[in-house]
Amino acid sequence: MRHFIFLIVTVISINAFSQTEKEQTNKPFTVIKDSNNKLKELVFYDTINNFKIKSIDLTENNPYYKKLKLDNTVKTEQSSNLYNVNEASLNSIILPADRKHYHRTIKEKDIKINQAMIEEIVYHKLKNKVAVGYTLGLAHDFYMAGVSSEIYIYDYQGNKVNSIINIDVNINRFILTNEGNYLCFSYGVEDESGIMLKDGFRIYDLKQNKLIVDNKIETTINTIGLYSPVDDLLIVTLNEFRKQTAIVYDFEKNNIYTRIFSKDEFLKIKSKGKDGYKMVDENGKINLETYLKTFSVEELQY
């Protein structure tokens, strides 16, 4: 469960690779940060002819800055992305996405929004696509009142090819599968008063721009891991204190494979691949534990 940044200042982007202002053209995408380590710009390069195609200002591109009319003069000292806003009722703030109000000791009619937290996150480990996500959090005296998120997908030339809007949860981290056809992100919010939004994850088919999985996790977990070792395969891990649950989505075969690993079993995992996990046995030999034989199997329907 993630503590939202109203209370604890965390790293803005888990997935982003930091770069200096110096241009580097060996990769098609580069994220540049400013002197305060805040995500500033996404740059697209032609790696063959060695020139910059275009750049996107991540602040100017952020739908929530414009909606709430935020600027640098209202930033608080606690975080570069935490803002004081003019006090307003929750219902008076119109967002481009569904609001989510979580159960609080404060009645909804008494909530006065006086703070906003805007986070940017970038995933650019592929050669053909890059994803940019924005989350807006609204707070009443540091207590969470609502969230909204949007995700934009760009091709290697900087053209926007997908938009996922009207997201009524936050984005903790996300990933594109290797070929860029599927996107998965995890969510969940917790503050001093407890869990506001339970952990979960969603998967989108970007070819159809369609939500195909929304898995709300009922048990208490520590973290959610997201991996795509090969094309058309997505692995989500639910990490607890003494065990890990692996949920593998095989989009080529339309199957879901699930297996719970104890702490000892987890330490024996060497790699994760298209057909299964490679694990070390008691004799030190590496064996392939296939999805079809050693995981539970169900059909992926959507």
C-alpha cells in the first residue's frame, strides 16, 4: 500500500530514467529533469540521423495544471509537486475525470479542498512507445478527498497514439508490455486515517483502447510488481511478508497463470520467461517450472 505524497515526500517517478540537459541520441526517448529533480521534458530523438524530433513539456502537457490554474507561486515547501489552492468545496471543483470520494470522519459537505498534489510518471523502456501518466490528488488539510488520473501513449516520433482518461484512481507505477500493445498500472492510497483506496491493478488493451482487467486486491500486501519479460506476456506480483503471488497474463494464448511462492521458493527463482520460471532445485540445478504444469490455469476473457 502506497502512502500518498500529501504525507510523505516520495520519488516522483519510479519508472523514469533521469537525464541531464545534455542531449543524448542513443535512445529514442529521454526524460530531462530540472535542478529540483522534477520531471521537466520528454524528448524524442531520431537515433539513425542523430537529431531531436520534438520535445514535450511535461508541465504544459499536464491537464491538471491548467484545470486548477496552478503555478509555481503556490507551491508548498514540503514538496515540489504539492500546491496550496484557494479553499473550495469538493463538489465545486470540476475535473476532467470522475472524482472518487473516500470514507472519512469528515462529512463530504464539510470538506474544503485546500491542497492539490500533482504527480507525473514516465515509462520509456521500449523503442517504439512511451507512456506518460498524471495523477491529481485533492486534500483537506493533508487528508485525502479525491483522485483523478490520465495516461497518454506516444510513438517513437512523438505522435500521441492512445489516451486513457476518466481514471478514477491514482497511478503508483505502470508498464507497457514489450511490444507496446498492453498497459498495466497499479493503484492504492493510504494516509494517516488509514486505507482510502485498496491496492489493485488495471490492464488496458491499447489496440482496442479498452480496459480488460481491474483486479481489486482484498488482502493486505506490501507492493505490486509489474514485469514484461517477452512480447504478449505480463507478470504481476503481489508481494507480502512471507509470500509472493505471481499472476501471469499470456495474451497470445488468452490464459492467466497463477502461483503462490513461499519466501524460500521465491529466493530460488532465477528468471521469468515465455513458458515459465527457471528455478534452482536442491541440487543447484536450474529447471524450468512451466506455466501450464506448475501454475493454476484459467482462460483470459474480455
